[in-house]
Amino acid sequence: MSKKRRQYSNEFKAKVALAALKGDETTSALAARFEVHPSMVSQWKRELLDNAAGIFDSSSGKAAQKGQEEIDILYREIGKLTVERDFLSRRLDR
């Protein structure tokens, strides 16, 4: 019977990667402390270093995109309500 792979949260990965960046402990010591494989510690550290610049760039972009999605949803709702109002006003005019 095969084991199910463990999945780690993004917060946990960031915690391990930041601990690795500090350099206070070796990769093996960190892996033992967090109960993960040493290669995972190295991989998460590398990903953090590669994507660190994106943290500052994409935060405003994601907020703007989310705001635009909310605006689109609201415009669709306004359109739907306008159609319903026009339909009901025609029914009352009869």
C-alpha cells in the first residue's frame, strides 16, 4: 500500500525557507527540526529567493485585479436589475 504524500501549507514553507535564509542552522538540522526532507528545505529556500522580487510587484497588481473583478460583478448585477425593472415597468403599463 502506498503512502499518501504530505502537503505543506504556504505558511509552513515560508517559515522553513526563512529559517534556512537566516543561516543559524544547517539544512540537515532544519530538516530534522521541521520533519521534512533536506532537499525540500533547499527547494523552498531557492523558490523564496527566486520569487522575492515578485512579492513587492504583484501585491498591487493582485489588488487591482481583484478590484476590477468586483467592479465587473457589480456592473453585471446593475445590468440584470435594469432589465428586470424595465420588464416589470412594461407589465405595469398594460
